[in-house]
Amino acid sequence: MKKIIVSFLLAAAAISFTGCAKYAPSGANDANKRYFDAWMQVHHPDAKPSGLGIYIIEDEPGSGNAVVSEGGYVQIDYVTTDLEGNISTYTDVETAKQLGKYTEGNYYGPKFQTTMKGTLPIGFLQALTGMKIGGHRKVIVPSWLISYEDFDAAEDYLAKSTSASNTIYDIKVTDYTTDIEGWQIHKIGEYFQDNGNIFDGMTAADSLKGHEGFYYKRLMPIKDTTSFPKDTSIYINYTGRLLDGTVFDTTDERLAKDSGIWSSARTYEPVKINWGENYTDLTMGSNSSSVITGFALTLWQMRPMEKGVGVFYSNYGYQYSGSGSSIPGYAPLIFEIEIVEKPED
């Protein structure tokens, strides 16, 4: 009964709107706009549009730096829904659990988005612009502004056909920077301070010469200082973590189970590394799979039967895209590696 009443009100509002409006849009989104305006009249009759036609219905200002629309990187927690309240995307663990979609081992938390035009829908970008670190905003964006194109006027968006849906963004800004590499290096420095028992005075300035953003720490004295000859095969155990300690990959079966990433399709044992003339030549396994640069650089510092840890920013890892559901974009990574004897067949 409630849905029938709401539908009646929307229809009535649409008739009222079309009967008294001074401007009747002409374009591919005529019907979409009539429905959207009618919905707004019913649910948020006092809301006023801003920018190209978004509606900010909640706005709690933060106290940090403001987000600008060009050239920055904003770290946000967000939930998106349609006008009926159906959740489509989210970043937080609470929403995942609420929906019954929580998966142990997945990354939940704020993610970076670039604020350059063309990288985000224009309506989402307008929703973010002007927010400050620590701020919260709820914004309704009509379907025609869920577009990556860049026009000067709202009418230009209305004239373009779209298959997108009207979207409500619930956004919290947790950080913002115009220097994403420097931000990561700073976070690595904080990680060293918090784990001084392991890194023993290392700072963000102690990166490997010629490889800014990459760091290596030996975890045990070495007896053999000679490197491996090319065309050698060595065997290693390893564990990969985010800076917050979350394990996303390991050869340790017990640790994989404790971290919620165990898979029955995988064999947990030392893996083969195929050596080469340079770190860029290193590959993994019998299929000679490529490895990310930071992992290869970590191995390149190591000597026979050594244990060490490499820490590096995302330029040596998965960069802006991250990897799967466990590694977000622009994430510094940690790999603890131990060179071991070849497993018995």
C-alpha cells in the first residue's frame, strides 16, 4: 500500500511540475528528468541544486584540506544507493556485514580516487569538490550526470543518452593529497616508527639508492655474501601484508587459515624463484610467472639462506588499480621472504 501511495504522489508531482515549469528540457533525458524532479519534490521539496544539478542534502564540514576538482587524490569511505535505497557499492565492513556479503581477507576501508575530470563520473566529482578531510556529505546525483564526459552546461548532459541510474552518494573524506607518492612514503615512515623493534631506526629517507619508495631490512645475519648466479633456481617462503598488517598472500598454510585467505585450490609450500641477470628477469614457479617489481627488488637484495623484509610504495606494486578484492589502489606493500632449502619431491 505504501508503494502505491508513493507512486501516486510521484505521478501527481510530475503532472504538477510539467504544468507549471517555465523551462521544459528537450533531450534524451526528458522522461528521466521529469521522474527525477517529481521524486525530489516528494522526498526533498526544499533541496536546491548546485553545480550542474546535484543535490547536497547532508553536509558536515571537515577541518582538513579541501578537495579540489583537478589533480588531487581523495581517500574516501562511501556507500552508493539508488533512489529506492538499494545499495550498489560500498567500502566499509559494516555495510558488507549488513548485506551478508562480508568476506574475511577482503579489504574494507577508505579508498583513493583521483579527482581529475574523466576519471570519475562528473556528478560524483562535483559531490566531492569542496569537501574537507573529516567531512561527510550525502548527495543525490541524477542519472545524466553519471557521465565521464566534460560539458560546460547541464543542458549538454541532458541531451546525451545514458543507461546510468539516479544515485545517492554517502561520502566521508578520510584524507586528501596532491602528492600520492609522497603520501605513501610518509605512511611507510610512520610504519617504521610503529615497528621500531624490527626496523631499528629506519625512516622514510632510507630508501634503496636509485629506488625511492623501496626499503629493505635484513631480519638475520648472513653468512654467505655472494649473490646467486643467473639461471639458478632458489626456493622461498613469503608473506605479503598491507601496512595495517592485513595478510593478503602467504605460503604458510596456518597463517592463511588464520587470516581468512586459505584456498583449497592452492598448495602451501616453498615456491621456486628463477634467477636472472637482473632483478627484472626474476620469475616465479615452473611456469615462470612474472612478479611485481617490489617483490623482485626484495629478492635481489637477498643472499643464500637469508630472511628479510621489503617495503615499497605502489609504484613497485599494483599502482592505482590495486589487485583483486584484497589490495586497494595506491597501497604500499610489505613482503617478508625467507630463502629455504629445495623441498623434497
